[in-house]
Amino acid sequence: MSKHKALTGAIAALASVATLGALAAPALAADTTYSPNGKPVSELAKHGGAQRIAAIGNKKAKNVVLFLGDGMGDSEITVARDYLKGANGHFDGLDAVGQPGALGDVQAGTGQYTTFSVGNGSKDSAVGKDDDGKLVANPNPGKLTPVTDSSASGSSWATGTKTYNNAVDVDIYGNPQLNLFELAKAAGKATGNVTTAEIQDATPAVLESHSSERACYGPQGKTDGTSNNASKQCLINQLKENGGIGSISEQLLDTRADVTIGGGAKYFNQLDENGNTLWQQAADRGFQTVKSGDVDGFKNLTYKDGQPVLALLGDGNLPTQFNPSVATKQDAAKDENPTVCTTNAKWLGNQGASLADFTDKALDLLQANPKSEKGFFLQVEGASIDKQDHNANACGQIGETDDLDKAISAALKKVDLSDTLIIVTADHAHTSQIVESQPYYALSTVLKNADGSKTTISYGTSEKNLYSDGQDTEGAADSSKAQGNMSHTGTQLRIAASGPGASRVDGLTDQTDNFYTIAGALGLATDTTSQNNLSNGGKVTVNKDKDGKYSAAVTGFNGDAVLSYQLVDNASKKVVAESNTSTPLSGVRVATAATTSISFADFTPAEGASYTLTVNGRQSGKSASVSFPSASGSADKTPNGGNGSGTVAQGTVKEPTAPLGKTGATVLGLALMVLALGAGAMVVRSVKAVAAELTLAAIRDVA
């Protein structure tokens, strides 16, 4: 164990003793905050607690394709339709899905869904900052929040659990929630994730990671690898160097989706705990990689057995189809000379790498994958509708909406709606509004529509756009550098579907219902019990390599996102190899439907001793133990003889046990064991801060 890991464990032990007596108060405080329908936040925040149509069943579909326009509220769709097609126009993809009769004799459904989150972001929810400004766990679940962000909303439809703004697939207490990719992989299905944003951005991230902070892009934080701001962007115990499950990018490699296409290439230049770039790690783990700007490499991608695709075609978010427009104050000249959008020379669609091209390629790769015989789940995001709406950039958001519409059309040509459910929706609404005339109180853009009419778009949630250096962008030619002052809105959103079970989206539903619609259609485990049972086949194998180093290979814990483990000798004394369990994001990230490796590089067995390794699923509560070499054997001998490499021993899940860290008593017991091993390390973080981290594990049982 590294000194850093030992230090973290020791401090956590001290903190747990100091705070155990005060665990119940925050949970009880949460129970006094009620939603309009009488449910307390603590109930709404439970898995499935916010469903509006829990009693409605599903029709089965072999495949599901989810199209999500980030920030694509009804107004954003209408703005784009007016400009591109005319006020009485029709999108071939966006308007066809969910429209009865539009796509032949198939089911169709259209409705609205609510998008509220719970908590008030990191400030009042599962994560906060200590006196030194470092991110730490905070057990206060906060209040109902009417306006969501992309990470909380994405977590809702990806897991079925409401959470706080800034969270990625963790509940308000920081506990990882199984997402659609994990569940689909557990069922043997193929998975694909496509976006025009950085692949680490909130919407794509909710299918490939669990993080208390949406900005925890890599092991060095949100940087290109030339600096390190992880202490500001990540909960410290989530980082692998501190015994955590790792950053969003690292977990993406662990999740191992069959197809991943988007931006965010520069974050893979960061170094992992072994000093390798994440690009190198991806190549070492068998990924087909395509890096920024390599459009030909993208076009030449083909399915290769055991080689998932990681194609990141831009360093950051990908360029939009149209050059930016700039919203300005009231000016009669804008009515006389309405804006006409122009194509952006940097848009990858000019080279055959638009969102529609990404979708087409992803479907080719998925359909060629033998796993698709059991079906596939593909998510496609038009990401910069939101990003350019933040910038009051009407042309930017229109072009991105057009790209999403064409991506839907591309998919409709590739799939069979008799066995494939297509859903089109958004994650939250945004600020652009179609108004009668230029408002005096807000920024606006006047557009010349395809039918010759004019549409006035008002951006009224901020006085002005600003460059990152604080300069006013009014009248400027480029708003792409704007900070994004315009804000999300909390209105309900359109959701439309075609294919088996499409009618489930009819009426008013909640964002979490979308998880149950998708998972139910694919026959995935949706309730907690069935998800826990996915780990019934858990198995742990201890191996020894030719250099005498021991490791464990763990399989079958498909109902878990995180594992913890203990290695003890025949005197029940812990040896060096052990996992950090101070927060729910500490431990080992599960490689669903694959092998999770645990290295015991610092472990040297004593002559004549025997050892027991116990692996625990932190979500399912399932446990598997294996003893090696044997009570009567020599510690340096393996079953295949001598000091050679090979399998030492195997063990399987016997019966469920309580997950590590579930109750205050368990946390205290673990902390005291760590304390006994050497809690005398000097304290580098405040006890108050780390106490909050341990409170998190205990409070979920109280709440």
C-alpha cells in the first residue's frame, strides 16, 4: 500500500470515530423537505422513487436507440424548424418519430416529461468543499431543485435515480447507481455512445462512469495533461492514486463500450497512476483508437472482434455546423437585415464526419458485432444545442439541431422498427424564446427563415454575453468564446418514440421513467433486487505470474459498480493488500461482463502461511472468498507446481452479505481496523472534512 493510501485510511478512521454520533440528523432534516405531491426528497431520491408510470409495463424490443438533444426544449426545436424548413415545415427525423403513421404501420407515442433534480449541486448535496476548498463528501441531501443540469438529468434517465446537479450516476448520498450500459453489458448486449461533445461531458459520461463531480475528466482533472487540477475537480478518494475507482476517462476504459465516438481527445493525454497516457492505456487494452482530426481513420473503422472503438475526433467539443451568430440589444437594423446562417469551414460534416455520419458508423459497427444477436443500446447526443444556447448563438444551436435531425433520419434507414425502439428527447430546456418583436430588456437575434418570414429569438436570462476575458461580445463576430451566461430552464420536455412499446412515453412522465422504458424494453434488470442478483455468479481467482507476483481476477459481479476486498493471513491479520472503503467511490471499478483485475504487487507471502482473499460487491452485498495456497501447503507453490505461474485458487459467491460501508457500525469497524494498522500518520486534511466522507456511507442506511 502506498503512503498516500495508508494516510487516507488513517484519517478516515479518526474521522469516523469523531462523527458517528451525529449521523442521523442530516437524513431527518431531508425528510422534512417535501415535494408538491407529498413525497419527501429522500423518497424521490430513491431508485425509481420519482416514476410517474411505475405500473405501466413494457413491450420488448431487441434494440433501443436514444437520441438526445442537449438543451433541446420545444422552443429550440421550433427555432430550428422555422429557420430551416419554414413555420409550416417538417423535420424528416425529429418530427417523424412519435408521429402516428409517419413511419409506416408502427407504434408511436409522444408526451412530455418532468426533469427536476434533488439537492442544490455540490454545495448542499453529496459533495461539498472543506475549509481548505478541497472536495469532500457532504451528507446533506438538500432540497428539490426545479432546474436540472445535464449530469443530474442524464443520471436520471441512465439509472432511474434522481440526484443532485453535478452528479454522475451516484445518488444524493454518493452511492453509485447501475446505468443502462452496465445493465446491457450484463445481459450480453452491444453498447454504443455517440456525441458531438467531449466524451467526458455529462450526457455521454452517465453511460460510462460514476462520479461525484462531473468535471472529474481524468486523473489530472480537467486538463490536457500539461497540468493537474484534480484536487479541485475530483473528490480526492475517487482518484485511483488514493484507492478510488478513477476519473470519468479511466472508467470509460473500464466500461469498455463497444463503440465510443465524440470529442475530448486531449484529456486522454493525461497520465494514469503508472505514468502512461490514457491513449496508451486504451491501446494496451485492445481499443481501436482514432485521435483528433483523423477523419480518414474514422471512416475506415470496421468491426474487429475484441477491439472496441474509441474515436475522439476533436480535442474538445466538436465544431458546430454553422458559424456563430451574436445576440445583441434591441436595434431596428436587425429587422431590416435579418441573420442568415453560414456553414462553418471547421465543421467535420464537411469531411463526412457529421453526427449523422457518426450514427451511421456506430450502427454499422454494432450490427456487425455478434453481441447484437441479443440486441444493442445506442445513445446519440446532439450536444451543442445546449452549449450554443448558453452563448445566445442562434445559428450554432440551429445547426446542431439540424445535425441531430439528420442523425435520426440516418438511423431510420438502418434499423427495423418492428424490433427497434427509437426515442427522441432532451435532458433539459433552455433559454431561447420565440417572441413577437425584439425586447428592450434582453438580447435577441432576428433570423430570415426558409419560407421568407422572420423569427425573433430572445435570450433573456442574462444581460449580456461575455468573452472569457470579461469583454462584452456585443457586435463581435465570434461568440464561441462566450462563457455561456444564458441559463437552463425548468420546463417539461418533449419525448417521442416509435417502435415496440413507444406508447409508454405518452402523457406526462418523469425523466426517470425513461430508464424504465429503455431497460424494460431490452429486458434488463430494473429493480434493486434483480440488479443485486446479477452478482450471484461472482467468482474470484487468485493467480501467480512467472515473477512470483500475485493478482486476482474477478468476474460475474455484474450487479455492482464497485468492489472492495480484504486479504488476510491464517491468523486473520490484514496484509498490505487492501482496498480503501472510506467513501462509496473508493474501491475497484467493476469491468461489467469482463474481468476485473486486482494487483497485489506489494504482497510477498510468508513461508508456510495461508491467506484468504474476500471480494465484496459494494452495491449487491454479495461476497466471494478464496483461500490459498492451502492450510497445509507452502506459500510459494501453485497447483501447477513449483514457483511457476498459474491459477492458485478460485472462489465463488456463496450467499449475500451486507455491503461494506452500509451502516455506521460497519464503517466504524472498518475504520478501527485501519486505525489499528497505523493511524499515527500525520494529518494533512481536516478531520472535519474527512468525517463528512465517512458520514456519507453510514447515512444512506439511516435515510
